[in-house]
Amino acid sequence: MPDLDLQTLSAILRSSDDAIVTKTTAGIVSSWNPAAERIFGYTSAEIIGRPITVLFPPERLSEEDEFLRRVAAGQRVDHFETVRIRKDGTRIDVSVTLSPILASAGRIVGISKMARDITERKRLQAERQASEELLRITLSSIGDAVMTTDRQGRVTFINPTAETLTGWPNDEAVGQLITRVFNIVNEANGRPAEDPVGRVLRDGTVVGLANHTALIARDGTVRPIDDSAAPIRDSQGRVYGVVLVFHDITSGARPRSRRNVWRRS
């Protein structure tokens, strides 16, 4: 049975996509699996017996001191994201987990380390963040008022034009129910108009406002508006929010106070 266990462990080490490394309590590499060779570019013959810090950029060397301190105290280091240097000099993003290796008496005799190459994930994350920032800048600079919500109908974004028309600054609007910020009524009689965001979330279709719809701003100013609301879908086509685009159609007339728009019977 012990031989079988060793064979199983060896198979795991060979087949893992993650680098699995052991090192002494002084940080000297003592084992190095095939995935570590692929990720870092060093063969086991080249790296075993050398300090693990050969993989560290100069500005990251202090991380090893902290790792050794924590492991010596019997602690794990879980999913620590950092940067390492391959044999060819290229830098890669990695997530590392370290654990103490204990002898039968509980004495720490070494350190096990698992490292996962997350360079591609980081690249995609950076691209997504850049795209989101470009979209945010675009939405913030266009003339139409734009608001977005989550699937619960709570505001997640409001651009400067929408801030002006609704009277709600972004930091106060975000997290509010759309019906509180986007307060719309029938311009002729002052009765509440149907919430287009709720309809989009319910039906999953693009919705336009009914004719003679007016927006009541936070200060009571009333403006006739035109708008449309559309679902925001994820890669599987599921609706996870709504984008609302609207604009003032006052046509040169001054915005009116609520009491001048309709008479209450």
C-alpha cells in the first residue's frame, strides 16, 4: 500500500497543470514537477538546489521573507497573486499557495508550493477593464441621458446628462430603485407612467415610452421626455440588467414646475 500511495502521488505531480514545488525551510528548491518546467522554463536539474528566489523580480524579493515567516509559524499562504520571471526573462502573473510540510512529530521540515499561471486571465481582465472604462467615458460624454440597472432594477450607472435631468448625482443614485430616480408620469394628467425598466426585466424586450411622458426631477421640475429601454444580456443571453436612454423634448420651452403641468381634480 505505501508503494501504491507513492505511485499515485507521483502520477499526480506529473499530470498536474499547476507547478508543484517543494523547498527547504531556507527556500532552497528540493523538487520540481513537469508543470513547473513548462511554466518557468527551468528543468528540474537546473533548478533543484537553487534558491526559489531566482524566479523573483528584484522588487518582489521581500515576499519570500514573508512567506518563510508565515510558514515557520505554521500558517498557509493561499492564492497569493504575484509576478515571477521565467528562465527566458519574461514576466508572468502567478497565483501561489504555500503550506508547511510536517514530520510525524509535527516539526516543519519543508514547504510545499503550488503555482498557477494566471497571465492570460490577467490579460483578459485588463482588456475587460479597459473596455469598461472606454464605455464609461463614452456614455459619460454623449448628449443623451443614460442610466443602467441591475436585474433588481437598482441603478448601477448614471451619466452627467441623466444627472442633470433627474437631479440625482451618480453617487446618490447608484443603488436606488430606478423608479425613485427615474420618476415618470403622464404629462397630461400627472398619473404614474409604466416603468419601462420593469417591463424590460419582465419581458426581455426593447421598450419605448408612451407618448406624453414627463420626467419629474428631484427638485420637482417637469420635463417631457422620449426614451427607450433595452435588456443587457450576458454571454448566455440571460438578462442581467437594463440600459435606459432618454432625452428632453421640451423643444426650446423652459422646463415647468409640477403645478403648471396639470391640474389636480
